[in-house]
Amino acid sequence: MTVDRSLRLFTRRLCLRPTVPGDVERALDIRADTAVARNLVSATIPPDRDKMIRWFNGHADEWQQQTAYRLAIELDGRMIGICDVFDIAEGRGEIGYWLDRTFWGRGYGLEAAGRLVQFAVETLGLSCL
């Protein structure tokens, strides 16, 4: 199934949209926080700028190959984090998310994850996350 990269997923407070290479600077700012990075499996402290640039540059290809869908989490037009469905194969995938620490404790992660799960099941047709 091909999913349009102009897709926008909305929640009560958030907009989830496909990441673009221009998001890398904001992502680096968020990931530079050790409290954020320590919750991520493959994060380095400090973040590896070149690795992050390569990762973001590959998102459109992953989207086209239907192996991962990386989405920026926006609040009032400002990126506050990333959520994604990745390692997609045989109707299964993994989800993850990370947020700027200044936005923790307000339910944004849960709100984004809930919408992401809905997208994964209803749009992508995944049966297991």
C-alpha cells in the first residue's frame, strides 16, 4: 500500500507529519538532552550529527519502500518530537517516539502514540505492533 507523504495525522492537540531533512537541526537539539537520549536504544551522547543527517535523508526512501514511517510531532506548528512505525515486515512493526523534555508530563507522547497506532492498524494494515 502506498501512503502519500503529504499525509497529516491530527489529534486533539497535535499534528503528525512526515519528517523532512530540514527537521534534523531541531531533532539534534532534542536529542542533545541526555534525559531524552538515555531512553533511546541507539542514541549516542552527544548525538552524531552526520549519522542523524543520514537517518533523516533516508526517511523518504523508507516511506516509499514501506519499511518505516517517520513522523514529526508538531504542537502549534513547532516540532516537539518524532514518532515512528519501523521494522515493518509481514504485517508487523515496531513503534517508538521521543519528545523534547520540556514537553514531558503533559500526555503528548501518549496522544501521538495512540494516533500512530491507529495509523499503523487502519491505514497500513499492520496486525501486530
